Amino acid sequence: MSTSIDVVINGQPRKIEEGTTVSVLLDQLGLGERRVAVERNREIVPRAVHASTMLAAGDHLELVTFVGGGS
Amino acid sequence: MSDTWKLGDKTLSSRIIVGTGKYASLDQTRAALAASGAEIVTVALRRVDLTSKEPTVLDAIDRKKYILLPNTAGCYTADEAIRTLHLARELGMDELVKLEVIGDPKTLFPDNTATVEAAKRLVKEGFKVLPYCSDDLITCKRLEEAGCLAVMPLAAPIGSGLGIRNPHNIRLIIENVGVPVIVDAGVGTASDAAIAMELGCVAVLMNTGIAGAKDPVLMAEAMRLAVDGGRKAFRAGRMPRKDYANASSPTAGLIE
């Protein structure tokens, strides 16, 4: 049976399965098709390595995108 | 005759840059952008809303038609602004960025010192920086020296709609910096945009002036026409001001 680990996504604590990669997480959150930039512990995870980047317990993730804005 | 302007290696014919915030719907955003004639549109960067599957502003912006200009709205330090733009770069965007480092939440006036510092670092990293700043000539000169592609002094506080509070300062900036001057923030109605252009700004950036109108799409069109009118008036060169009347009908041949 898989174990779950605690991470923080956009400020909210979440449990994810151990071994989850950034790509899998984005898919699980329904963001696979969306344009999203990922920061892990304040370091950007480039799109090219989403599939090979495995998340670890205690990771803080920021998932960001463009929204309407002016100044 | 074509009247284009250059921003780095981009040649632009529209002189209005519009924000994409505060609209009632994405349809309204889309219609207002089209009516404004803008070629560059600003966007902000925020956390993804994990609870919503609704379309986002990116669905309203045809990337083939518009150049995206990510901003650093809400950033209060150079480090935050730079971090935000690194994320924007990862999101995939055009090379231009709108730098703003805010100094105070009530006025949203810029922290000019931090803005100059951030500009220097971003230019070194290869960003093409358009900085929002005070209507202060010396700050604009420092931003030009830092390698910014243009300077964007405010006309009035962001979202205030108070118009060009200090036309004299804007004119001094235009006369004394070598990069394009774009008025950013404070334009409340069409005449404000026309005044900015008559002063000699190369373009005007606005959001609330359009989105905050009762009919944003109609106001977007009004702003486009005002920017165009103001620009043509600037190129035409206005008549000298005189203290007294000067009849425009002939004074000879009056009936007696």
C-alpha cells in the first residue's frame, strides 16, 4: 500500500501519494492542460522536468498562472 | 502616412496598451480589448484557483493578436517583482515585462528606488523592462540608464481616474529622456488620454478607465479615438496660445 506525504500547495496543506511527480500532481488537480508555472520551495521547476521531478514530504509548491490585471 | 512606434524590436501601430482586470466577464474583456485596438495587453500573475474549472483570462486573449505584458502588481520589493517575472517567463510569454514595485497600499505609489534596483537586475537577465514609476524626471533618467526600453510615469494614482495631475512633469520627462514615455495609470476618460498624447507621450496604458466605465466596450472605443486624436494633434502642432481674441473672419469688407 502506498504511503501519503504532506505537502503545501498554494498555502493549503495537502496529502499526496509518495512518489508523485509534478506532472502527475498537475494532472490530478485537473491542471494538465492548463498553462501553469510551478515553484517548489521557491525554485522554479521548468516544464521540461515536470515529469521527472518527484515531490518530497514538506515541499511547498506555488502553482501560478496569468489572471486579468492592469496595474 | 503610417505613424508607427518602436518598442525594442517590435513595431507597433496602436498607441494604447490595456489591462485585462476588473471586467464583468471574459466576453466583455474580449470585446473591450478589440474595441480599444490595443496590440499589447497586460496580465497579472496569481496562484491558480484550485477550486474552479472556469475559463481564465488567457482564454479571452488571442495570443496571435495580442502581445502579453505580464506585470508585477502587488509586489512591494525588488525580490518579489523579480520572482514574479521569473514565473511569468516560465509560463511562456513575450519578452516584454511591466515592472512595478509598490511602496504604499493606500496610494499604490511606486517605490522608485526599489524599481530602479529591480530594473537593473532584470535588464541584466535579458528582460525587456517597462517600468511604472512616479512622474519624476530623475527617476525616469535612472530607469533609462538601467536599460529600460521605455518609462511609464503615472498620471495619477492607479485606478483613481483623476487624469493627468502634473502635465508639466510629464512634458519635462518627454523632453529629457531618450526612451519612449508611456503614461501609465490615472487616465479616467477620453480627454485624459488625449491630453497625454498631446503632451507627446508615445502611448497610454490604462485599465480601470475602460473597465470601470458604465459601458466598457464603448469607452474602449472612445479611448482608442482619443489616443488617435491626441496623437494627431501632437503631430499637427497646436496653435500658439494668445491672451486676446483674434478674429478668424476677414475684418475687411464689412457692410456698413
